[in-house]
Amino acid sequence: MRPPPARTALKRGTIAAVLVAAFFGLAGCGGKSGDENRVPGTTLTIYSSVPLHGASSVSAKAVVSGAELALAQTRGRIGRYHIVLRELDDSNPQRGGWDPGQTTLDAHQAVQDKTTIGYIGEFNSGASAVSIPLLNRAGIPQISPASTAVGLTSAGPGAAPGEPDKYYPTGVRTFARVVPNDSVQARAQVQLLRSMGCQKTYVLDDGEVDGQDTATSFQLAAKGAGLPVLGVQSFNPKATDYSALATAVAQTGADCVLLSAITEDNAVLLTKQIASAMPGAQILGSAGLAESTYTDPADGGIPTSLDPRVMITVAALGPDPSSPAARAFYAAYRQRFGPAQPYAIYGYEAMSLMLDAIDRATDHGSGPARRSKVVAAIFDTRNRHSVLGTYSIDSRGDTTLRRYGALRVLDGQLRLWKVLDV
């Protein structure tokens, strides 16, 4: 059987462009200023939008729980303002994952609410590509805990034509993220694969915005580092059998496979069939697989027999012994919600940063609440000491954090193996 065709130049961004074009008209009026920018009254609403159905819902719910914990620690108040969190679901229960139409409705609900002061989301980069322009026109500050696609903030390597300007119709940035982008993850993956002794890597992605962006960023990083990549190919996330694909990849002679996907896109089945066809190969999963529904057979994840062969990269480092703030977060989270999924800490920090920006923008809750002031405060974040470490938000909306974790799977549980500084 012939090996699958290698994709030498991925056209990531096509999906995002189609989604934005399809739903851009629902954004409402243009950017607001002056009195229209001021939130009336003393109740300020922060919306969260994540997929609460599908395999990735375990991570998305952890994001919301992390945000709830951060808000609870302020008792829901900043000076004279009462802060309310409204949780929205951007998934389609029938589809089992995030849905562009539902994401549009979520963003539209936030736009229509005059008390909206901020928006935590989206979880998936494709969803962020839909919501950013809608929220941008209303001047609503947005912080993502998990969207990592390069083109959401940068025109650098890995971005698609027109990115990121097409997401900001007002010309003013309103989107920031507390998780490093895919170019950082890609450099970490290259480091990790080299340390694993990989000589020939094959990349499979699920065709999602996140999956293709991670694959593109890895391909570019690997080329720059001289790490051989035999091919990059999208797989059909709705297929019921990947044995032919697995056999074809095996015939390329690859000794490592990078799986760039989210769990609900049949990642468990694909992993099992790749492992069967390539018994000597190591499998590296991208951050979208850092959740129990991929790693734990009790939650429908991979069998424990594959644990020694699977590693996952994710920015969350767990309760780092050197970080009292991180240890305190995990202790508080466990007491309130139970064991934390990796992305819980990013939901906590996204909300913490939003609350800090509101506090600074309103002079500790004594002055008027204006969305534009909150946006400015987010982008003016410098040397913030947080549960993630000390970071700033740059002019594009990216965090300056550059650490990634290499996680092993042990009895279905994710365990930090190595910290990668890139």
C-alpha cells in the first residue's frame, strides 16, 4: 500500500475564514466609545463560553470551575460593583463538541447584555475565530484560557492570509490569552521528540483549526531545527476505522507519530490503531488530548497498556513544588471540586486576570466601569505574579510565558515528566 500523501504546506485558517464570513453579520453595531462604552449600574457580568458537551467537556468544565473559584475568592465584589459569572455552552449536544452557530449565539448574548464587562472564552481556537470579531465590535474584553492558534493574534509563521487583522474589525485588539500559542508548543514538541530519540516523525491532525494550526506550527519548527518530518496529513474525525491509515503511516518508516487533535475527534480509536500498526513507535499528543477522556480507560480513554508509549504536551505544569501560588490553587480547587484537569488552572487565571483588570480600570471599584478601560488594563498587564508564574501580556494579546510540560500517562492519569523552557 502506498504511504499517505505528505502535506508540505497546510492551509490552516480556511475553516476559521468560512466561519467568520458566515456569522460576521450577527455582530451588531460597530465599536462603542464614550458613554456607550460605560456599563450602567453596579452589576458587572462576565460571560464564559466553553463546550459543555462532548469528550472535551471535562476540560471545559474545569475551566469554568477554575473561573468560579477565582470569583469566589473575591466574594464576587470589586468595590461597589457586584460581579456575576454567566456560564454559556458553545457546544451542540448532538455533535458532541463546539459548534459555530452556538458560539455565535453565546457571543451575541454577551453583546446584547448592557452589563457585560468581560468574556472568558473560547476554549477552541475555531470558536475564538468566530467570537472575536463579534465581541470586538462591541468593545468587549475577551480572555481565552485555551485557544492557541497563532493567527488569532499574530501574522507570523503559522498564520493564514488575513490573520489576525480580519478578527478585529474596529482595529483595536480586545482579545488576549493566558496560554502560550502554538508556536511555543511546537518548539517544545521538537525538543521533546529529540529527547525521545525520534528520527522520523509523521504528523496526523483532525482538520480542526486547533489541530491544523498545531500541525503547521510543528512542521515549521521541525524544519527550522532540522528534525525530519515524513508527512503531515489530516484524518477524517468521523471515520469508524483507521487501520488502513495506520498501516500506511507505518510503511513510511516513521518511529514517532504526533497526533494533533481534540479527544472527541476519534483520537482514542486512532491512537489504538496507530499503536497496533506501529508497535515500536512513540505517540506524542498535542495539548487538546490532555484530559481524562483521552488518557483514562474508565472515561473512555486509551488502554493502560499504551501508557508507556504515549506522551502529551500541555502548558499546565501541575502543582509545581517551586510555586506556592500553584500549590495553593490546586489545594483550593481539590477541596471545592475534586482533582483538577490540566486546564482548570487556566480558567482560574483567565478570571483572575479579568478581575484584576476590572479592579485597575475602575480604581478598585470606585470609578465608572468602561469596557475600553478594562481592555486597556488587560493589555497593560506587566510582570503579573500568578498561579502560572510571572508574565506580561504583549501588544498582540499573547502571554510572555514560554514553559511547556511533557506529561506521561500512568494508570490513566497525567503526570508531569519534564518541564520544557522554550
